[in-house]
Amino acid sequence: MSRNDVDTAPGTGPHAQMPPVLGGVPLDTAGYALVLVHGRGGTAEGMLPIARAARATDAALVAPVAAQNSWYPQRFLAPVAANEPWLSSALASVDGAVQQILAAGIPRERVVLVGFSQGACLSLEYAARTAATNVRFGGIVAMAGALIGDPMAPRHDTGSLHGTPVVLACGDADLHIPEASVRASATVFAALDAAVDLRIYPGVGHDVTGDQIAALADLVASLRYSQG
């Protein structure tokens, strides 16, 4: 699989048999949806409170599930090939969640990707690769994450996200996510025509912050009030 492709082949890969956790409003009645992607060692159920904290009480919630609670075995900074086939399967899981939402009649412009840690890295990587198909999401909120792959290797992202709001929010004392990687990711998304909101928190480690929740709440409010 090339960097700009998302392998969506059903029934393959380590995560293929892990159905997502659903919450919130049923998909067939919701006006917008959140895809909530957990981190290494976390759970899909553990992401649902983030949506509640952001007051997404009228959203459909779809939380993909990683086999053995990890999307890929190596650090996100490892060469992409070192995290295969888990990474391709993980990207397919995120895409499966998005496709489930689209099949229910909710457009991509009303879908927000939300991830923490490994889930934030995965959400960003999925969005950057999906840009090749020239789409717009309702938003992307990456809590303590950055694009996946060797930072010295060139990226070949193409296409446009057509103004998708992208929040990249991370502490400068995060021992897992280097600030330089977050800033480099912001540059990539700006080149993909995203509306980038870069937030670096002085002295904050690897954690979910109130400001990150507030950023998600703002996106939720914009989608709620644009339902007509």
C-alpha cells in the first residue's frame, strides 16, 4: 500500500474482526457523528467520556476497537513498514467507521475524527491519506499525536481537505510525541488546505487537557448549529 492509499479490504488484518463500539444517538437519527480513536493500552469505551465532556450529546459516536488494545506495535516515529500489517489494518478500521457513518446518510462534512495518543496519530494519518480523494471532514482533533512515519522520510501527500478544521494539540513536555513532529504535521495539513489550529501547551505532558476538550466542543457546537 502506498502512503496515499487507505486499504479498506474487509476481513483482513489484525483488527478486521473487531467491531466498533457505538454510542450516543443512533446513526439513523443523528445529524453528525464523531469517530473516537483510542490510544495504545486504551479502549473504545474509554473514549466515549471525551464526547460527553465536549457536550456532543446529540451526536452518533463510533469508536473503532484495536486488537489487544494497540493499533500498531512500534512507535509512531518508526518507518511505516515496521508497523505493517497492523497500520494498514488500523487505517481500514478507521475507514470502516467512517463508511458506516456515511452509509447511514451522514455526510463526511459532518464527521469529526477524534483521537488521543496512538489514536491521534492514526486519525491524522488517515486524514492525510484520504486527502488524495479531495474530501472535507467536519473536523479533526488530535490530542497528543502527530503524523506517522520516520520524520526524516519525505511524505507524498496529495489532494485537498478543503478547509477541514484540524486541531493539533500537544504538550511540549510530552515524552511520547515530540513537539517538532506536531509542528511538522501542522505544516503538512496546511499544505493540504486544512484550517490548522496548532496548540502547544508549555509544561504539559502526555495527557488530555481541558483546552483540547474545549476545542472539540467548539467543533461540536458549529456542527450542531449548522444543522438547520
